[in-house]
Amino acid sequence: MNFALMVARLRIGGRLVMSLAAASAVFVILCANPAARAASIQPLEIVTKSGVQVFSAEMATTEDEKTTGLMYRKELPDGKGMLFDFSPEQQISMWMKNTYISLDMIFIRADGRILRIAENTEPLSTKIISSGGLAKGVLEVIAGTAQKYGIQPGDRVAHPLFNKR
């Protein structure tokens, strides 16, 4: 809900029920929701030896989205995930702090090839999970996805983030 609409709904009979300061505090709390979703959702395909797997990926492109990631989520359905854009290609370090569900982290090079997969990560851990080389993106999916679909290093990821010239 936008701020102006929220303030308008707080008016009853021409009187402002809540002070502007209190309304601002509510607005900040709503915007700071740690379980907030990323701004856009895009399709992503992984070409494996057994076929093409299609995912619906929330895009984490801003620093805030990348910092929060999938923290505080209680579930992540099969076929859904979050794609982190770490352009340009670089060494990437992730962790599971405040992340309640186990994930598979798929580290992807700039050419769209999977570099490494960290499977079945430990929820709530502050242990560093490294890309193990230069990567441009990380796809986080529910734990067991890589094994379920036979996703392996070297498989190709089709998404506009990769293969840009």
C-alpha cells in the first residue's frame, strides 16, 4: 500500500487518527519487512544432460535485496528461486544467517556455465559458502533441487544476465 493511501485511510470524519510521525513509523516498518520479495520475477532455464529445467527466479539486484536474499522465509516451492546478480564476475561469498530453509546454491559464471553447487546448506549458519572461483550470479533453490534434476557443474544456465556482450 502506498504511503499517501495509507494516510488517507487513517482519516475518519476529517480527523487524522494517527499522527504523521506514527504513520511514518508504520510505513518504515512495512517497507523494512525482512521477508519482502525481490522486485521482479523472471524465468530461468538450466540445460542438463537429462533435459531443460525451468525456474521462476526472483531477481536480487540491489544491495538490500542481495543482503536479505531468502532470509526469514519459511518455505520455497520447487521450481522457484532467487537469482543474485553480482556483476561483474567476481569471487562470491554467501552465508545462511537468518535463513530458515536449507538451500542449494548454484554459482554461475558470466558465460552461463555452472561453476559450483553448494548443496543442502545448513540453515541459520554463519559459515561462509564460497563460489570457488569467479562467478557472476548465484541461483538459490530449495535443497535437493540439484540432485533431483541432475544439475551439475558445467551445465548451462539460460537467462539474460549471462552471455551479455
